[in-house]
Amino acid sequence: MKAQLVSTNGDVKSVKPKNNKTFSLKELQSYVDGYIQILKTRDERIMIINEEGKLNNLPYNEIASSLYIYGVQDPVVGDVLVMDKQMIN
């Protein structure tokens, strides 16, 4: 299983956990560069974002905002990781 790292510049890159099954908290934090928050996507996956992204003025993420179930009202900022729910331990 792979997840997608969605960067603020529009790049989307496939990534996988070190153990090839589930991501650790430390791995998730490294992808979003800080504390994590979990959001639900429109297609029943999850999105890992930086919990303090708006406080830290991270750049707007257009792709992630379009995937987020409430993205129109609550835009997503910073790089995000999009994955199936079972990829978190």
C-alpha cells in the first residue's frame, strides 16, 4: 500500500511506510513537519496535515483543499499525506 504526499506546489509523490504496512507517528510528523491532525477526504480516505499549519502561515494547498470534505469553508495549508485509514497504527 502507498500513500500520496501532496505538496503545496502541486507535486504528488507516492510514499510508503518504512515497515511497508502502517505509518508510525514519527513518520507522519516528518511528512507534515510538525504535530499532526487527521482530516476526512471526500472519498473516505484520510489526510494527515500539520495541526499548526495555519498558525505558522504555511502556504495554501489547492489539491488537498479540493480533497478535504470541508475544503471550501476550511482550506488546507502545508504539505499533506493522503492515505487509506488502515495505514495508521
